[in-house]
Amino acid sequence: MDVREIADTVNAKRMKNPMIWTLCTALALTLGCGQPGEEATSSTPTAKAPEATPAATTQPDVTVSPKWKSGVSAANDGDKIGNVKLHGTLPGPDGMMLYLYETEGRNQTLMDSAEVRNQMFNFGEVEVHRGFYKLAAKDAKNNCQFVMNPDEKDLRLVFRSSQMTSGRSAPASRENAAWFTYENFARVNNNQVRNLRKQVKDSPFKAQVEQQIAEKEQELVAKEHELIDANPDTYIAKFLGWKNPKYPGSQGNYFDDMDPMDNSLIRSMAISDRIQGFMVAYSKGNDPGFLACIDMVKAHFEPNPATLESALYSMLEGFYNTGDKEHICQYILDNYIYDEDCGADLSDVIRQRAQGIINLQVGKTPPNFTMNKWDGGSLNLMETAKANTYTLVMFWASWCHKCEQEIPVLIPVYEKYRNQGFEAVGVSLDQARQTWVGIIEQRGMQYPNVSQLQGWDSPIVKDYKITSTPTYFLLDREGKIVLKPKRIYEVDAFLQRNL
């Protein structure tokens, strides 16, 4: 489920509070351009969740949902490690590099690389777990997600063009024949539902549109059940079975059909998607509800440190990306990741990932970068910060409507304080240099502007966990974050008080 689908789900359930749970993707909502996420600071609760929870006092509804269908069998139960021969054909130029990634939720780890020769590639024997993997070219947007399962010893991928997103198949692979079928069907179905939801708000035919939405959602469920039945004993059958909870009406049983000891959960979006649905259904959109839900997720996955880490980081990253729930992130960090008791069995990997979020909090030092400027030369962030009293880092893009509104406000603020120790650095998420430079010249931006010209695939996006534009970080001379404003007028007010 992507960001727009989360909003759609909340609207469908008619919650009184807007859903503020999201995981990163670059999609547009009204809070900004790209994925939603405006930054703000809040107080930090370090105590355990309050005793009062949003759970109902009535008996839990343990009715089995008609949307649920188990894809687990004796043959695909649990994880499995083994070698798979990965090779295929791709009509790209000789020397074109392909990169193989293991996935864990939204995280990706580079495993290997191979060159295209005579329109063929061969990774040889690769040791894998059951789950989703990704093949990508140098341009990260040119990629293909697919399944590897040691039960299928030989996997041949066939691409119709050098653009892997345009057409692919996997002869003799039940796993990927089913996955590619589902992926295509779900993409069309989700777009149809999204378009219908846009019509609901002001439509005089609201009831009819809502009925159409329900029918489309049921079509997707029917396709999932069809593929589960047609592909028994496969990983994809198990994955599709995780799409819908068995007991959606019971908060305490919401995860019952997910075996926390099954490590193959990790190499998919299953845990993340289920947590999102859980938050929508039971958090009530308030802090006590979120904290209670976090505790219940932790309790379910606690028997297995591997799946627990995946669940904790999914929640940590999700709440951070909302922009105004950093205190919820701090609760997870204090009580479950860095706590001497609860975090004792966790690996250093999750602590390293968590550190990336900690470093983006007020009072911390964000990642340094050296990046090419639009008018020549390069800029080092920490050197720039050291040379000024305050430095504003603004992530923006030429296609961002919010940025169009904010840049004319920033320009006079910059002129007002630039000789008093204030510097601004624009970090563009554009891909086309001509477009980027054109906006700078058109707007008359006198402050430095840099870009990696890789759009949402820019490494800096990952380092700073940018999910929407504009996003701001105000640094002091030591390079520490002193403010994470939502609007430029907040920067103006801060500088007026402190310069």
C-alpha cells in the first residue's frame, strides 16, 4: 500500500482524525510535493505506553474475514536458504551494468553485479533466501522486482527491452509468472480505485462511486485468491495470503496469521503493509492509540529478533516520515531499540539504521555532503555551515508547487540576512539540468544551488529521508540542526530573534 492508498483507506473508514502513518514513497499529497511529510519538533515521551488503550471493551470479533485466504503449506512454510542460478536476456548494450539487490521492506542491500554481453547476463549461482529481490540498472528507476526461491534452482528472466519496467517474463518460474501477473493487475486496479476516490468527495453520486470502489477492491481480492489456488506451495502464494488479515475485527488477533518465526516475511512488504493497516484500524489517529499499537506489534514479533527488527524499523521510519511524530520515533528508540532489556537481542544493523533517523533530529548533526553547484564548482555542507552563523538547507524541485510558493518568500529573507551570517543552500531533486538551471535563473535565486540530478533516486534523498518537497533543515555554525521548519516565515522569525 502506497501513501495515497493509506489516505484512501482512511477516507474509506471515515476516521475523524487524518491518518498520520506513512512509509516512504515519492508521491504527491497536499502537504507538499512527493511523499507527505512536514517537519516539526515535539516533546519526547520516554515512558511506556499509557495503560489506557484504544481497544474496545466488548468481546473481540474473531470472525474470519472473507478476504483472507491462507497461502501457507507444508512445502513453503518458513524460510529456506539455497543457491539459485540467476541469468537472462536483456537487449541492452555490451557493458551495461546490472545490480542485484536483496530487499527487506523498503530497504535494499547490494548483493552482486553483472555485465550485459551479447544481450545476455549471468549472475551465476546466488545464495538466497525466499523472498523478493530487485534487478536495477545504473539508472535506479530502470528496475525489476522479482521472487527468488531456492525451490526453483534455475531462474531465467527475459526482458523485451533495455527498460526492465516495460516488459518482462520468467519462463519456467511459477513464482514470477504469478508475481508479474499480480503486479500488473494490482497496478491497474489501484489506479482505478485511486481515480474513483477522487470523485467521491463532491460527487452527487457518492454512494454509487463508493460501491464501484468496493467492487474494484473485491476484484483485487479475487485475483489474489485465484493466484493462491493456482500456485500452491510457492512463496508468492504465501505472500498473497499475507495481504489480508484473518481477523481484521480483533485488535489482539490482527497479526495471528503471520508467523513471527517465518524469516521470509522480512524480504517483502508484508510486515510494513500489515502494520499500516493495523494503525489505520486501531490507532484512532492519536498518540495514546499509536503507542498502544506499537506495543502490540512489538509483542507479536518479539519471539524472533529478525522479524522484530523489521517491524520496529518499519514503524520508526514510518512515523519519522510523517514529519510531526518524531516523539513517537523517540518512544520506539528509547523503549525498544536502545533499551537495555528490550533491545538486548537486536543486531547492530537496526541500531545503525536508527542512527540515521536520530541524526536528523533537532540538536543532531545531519549527514555531510559535497555536491556540484549549478554555476560551477562544488559545495560542502559542513564547510558552508562553519563559515556562517546559520545555514538553511532547502530540498526543492522545479515541479513542486509548494516550492513555487516558498521560493519567492525565501529570496527576500535571504537578502535580508545574508550579510548577517545567514546562508541558504538549495538542494534540487530535479533530473534535467536544463529545467533546474532555468528555474534558478528565472526566479533569480542568488543563494547556492546544488543537485545530484537523479530525482527521488538521488543518494541525498535516502540520507536525509526526504519524502516531500519542500523540506527544510536550519543548521548552526557547528552543523547541528536547530530548526526543522515547515515554512520560510518560521526561518525569518528565528533569524530575527537570533541574529
